[in-house]
Amino acid sequence: AMAYVKHSLVGEAIKLLQDKRWRDPAFEDNLYHLLICSCKELGYLESAVKIFTHMPKSNDDPNVHIFSTMIDIFCIMGRFSDADGIYQLLRSSGVAMDMVAYSIAVRMYVKAGNLEDACCVLDDMDKQATIVPDIYLLRDMLRLYQKCNKRDKLADLYYKTLKSGVTWDQEMYNCVINCCAHALPVDELSRVFDEMIHRGFTPNTVTYNVMLDVYGKSRLFIKARKVFWMARKQGLADVISYNTLIAAYGRNKSFKKMTTTVQLMQFNGFSVSLEAYNSMLDAYGKERQMENFRSVLQRLKESSMSDQYTYNILINIYGEQGWIEEVADVLTELRERGPGPDLCSYNTLIKAYGIAGMVENAVSVIKEMRENGIYPDRGTYLNLISALQRNDKFLEAVRWSLWMKQLGLS
């Protein structure tokens, strides 16, 4: 049978197997599994499917190894519905699945883009107390929970991993830091990073940038600068590293350090990025340093760069100043040359109209949003209610508040 398979004579192999009367079902299953695996290794995926479909029907429980291999094969072929069907058969059979089977099922659903289904597989696995994930499955689990923004799951898995006795390698440290950055306290994340360095492992660029972001948002600037210089020393600092540090200094109103980092960015051969310009615009604008704000805006216009965030920053800053004509100009440009207003743009616009005392315009924004297929969220209604209250339209504010409550957004 193996010789037939190797020479692509699958039909003959199947006939040979069907003509044989097997007394040992376990041996028969192992032989079929061996043939299917051989087809997979040789790249004869259709042949593997053919062998699987011609396997004798049995009242016995499905073979976990055969079914797992077929899930993997269908996944490679992009036949995700077939892979899902086999997994559901295996799951409903009540047969105890092993770690490999769960790993294959998780990867199949992730590859198919069905992340919630992949999480359900992990939930099923979690009920099996005897299954201990290996380091490869642990990394898959961390990445999956991060993609699904399941922070509680990430934190729980992290602490379980610490107790599991699994030996961490460089990739595991990078994976944990990258995935758990927003799920763990900054002190714990810092401890993991320091331990990684102490053990002689090298963080990758993403890890450095994650730590920069975490330290920056926590205002731990001494640690942030240390991480930045480590990344630079190893040649791993990229444009995102500079953007992250610039944004952190901007949020903290450390304008001198923000400017110095921009200059360092240019000195080291990086062009000032749109993200860096946006951070400077936002920082200067919020502190009403309008001369610096205009200077950055002029440089940004000369570079011919802008994005949705740029327009939203401008609407917000001009709105806070009560410069409604400038807001109108930005809106016109956004509609004619930009991507068009998004939810954030509209929410900011309502706020701007409220500051300018243009209540009717603020209310009309809701109508425009609906016409453009953008659904108001909680922030939209809160901004509108605030705008109405600011302009002594208390009865109208109450009406919108009741409407908001009726929508379940209160």
C-alpha cells in the first residue's frame, strides 16, 4: 500500500486495503493514518482525502489521530468548512482529544479567521484537566487571546504559565510581552522584561516598542529612555520606536524632550513621520501653544501628509479655541480631499459646535451621521447633551438623555 501511495497509485492502494479482511481494528487505523500522513508529507493532499473518504465505516469511535491529520490537511487546502465538519464530528463523538488535536483545531480556526471559534476550542480544552499545553500551544493561545482582546484570559493564562514549569525561550518572552502588555500590571511586565535581559535573551523590535509604549503611558520615562537606548544600541529602533517616544513626551507635556527626539529621529536617517507630526500637533494644540502648533501644521502641509487622525486633531483643537470658521475649513477639506468624517470626527464636531454656541448645528450632526451610515455611540450623545446644557437648553438635553437611555447607551 505504501509503495502504491509513493507512486501516486492511490486507487490501487485503496483496493488493496478494502480487499483485506482486518482482524485488528487498531492496526488498520494505524495503517490508514500512516498512508494519510505519507500523502501529506509527499504533498498528495487530494490523495489523502481520497483515502480518508474510502476508509471503511465503523461504529467505533473516530480515531483522533486520523481526524486531526485530516483537519490539518483540509486547512492546508483551504477547505475550512470540511475541516470544521471533521472537528465537530470529533467533538460530538465524546472521544477524549489530546493536546495535538486541540492545537490543530485552534490553528485551523485562526487560519480561517474564525477567532471566536478558536477560543471555544480552548474553552473545551480547558475543561480537560489532564491536558497541559506545551510552549508552542501556549504561544498560539497568547496570540489568539490578544487578537480577541481577551485581557482576563491573557492574565489568567500568564499566571498559569508561570506555575506550569514550562521553560521559557527567547520567543516565549517576546510573545508574552507583546501579547500581555495591556493585560498585566506594568510592574509585572517590567519584571518579565528585566528577567529576559538578565537571562541573555534579545528582545525584538516589537518588544522594545511595546515596552516603550507601556513605560511612556505609565510616565516611567527613565525606564522608557533606557529601553530606547538599548534598542538603538542593538540597531533595533525603528520609526515606531521614535513615534512612541515622541507621543509619550507629548502626552506628558515634555515639549523640549519631544522636540529633541524628533531631531534625533532626523539625525539617525528617519523622516519625520505622520504619526510624529500628529503627536506634536495634538500636544501643542491641547496646551494652546498655537505658534508651535501652526509651525508643525505648516511643516505637515509641506510634506503633503495627513490622515483621519490629523483632521480629527484639527477639528478638536480649533473647536476648543472656538474657531468655528477653521473647523468648517477642515470639514470641507475632509469631505472633498480626505477620507470623510468618521465617528470620532462627528463626536468632536458636536463638541466644537457646543463650545461655539451653535446648538442647532450640533443636533444636525446626528442626522448627517445617520445619512452617512455612521451610528452615534455613547460619546456622541454625551457630547450633544453637554453642548445643550452648556447653552442652557436643559429641556432638550433631558430629551436626548432619555433617548440615550432608551437605546441602552446610558
